Amino acid sequence: MSSVFVSRQHPAATRTAAARSAIEVAEQAWPQPVAPQPATPPPTLSPLFTTDQAAEYLQISVRSVKNLLGDGRIPFIKIGRATRIHRDDLDGFIARNRRRQRQALRPT
């Protein structure tokens, strides 16, 4: 009975130099993982908001903000064609529209 010796080398050890260099080039070309970007940009330091930012600040739609601007309920600034709203004006709008809970007319 004859015995056969099978070499159990690592597959990478049997590769030729050209094959190894091709694999190394391919591994370098493979896209590197990219750190996830934040969903929303960091808050700006400017006290002036766009209508989109004001809508997000008030948690209402952009259309509602534009209606409030058109009705004169929120003051705004025009810079060229751009409309900007100062943070203090938004806070003032919130304060003017704050409602207190109604108290019961009769004790229960």
C-alpha cells in the first residue's frame, strides 16, 4: 500500500508573485468604509433663519410659515430676494401665542 502525501499549504502561499500583486492592487482599490454623516447639519450660529429653518424651529410646515409672514404675524427681513427671520421674532411669536390651560368654571 502506498501512501500519498498531500501538502496542506495555505492557498495564499501557492499564489504566484504576479497573482499576489494583482490581489494587493485590487484590495487597495476596494472602497474604504466611510464614516456616516449626520442626518442634519449642525446648527448655525447665525440668528437669522431661512423659512425652512423657521418651519423646523416652530415644527410647522413651510407653507404655514410663509402664511404667517404674509399675514404680518411674524416679522421678517429681506436681503435681496432672500427672506430671513430673526430667532428673537420667532421666540416672540411663540410667547404671543402661548395659551394657558383653562381652569374649570365650577369645582367638581
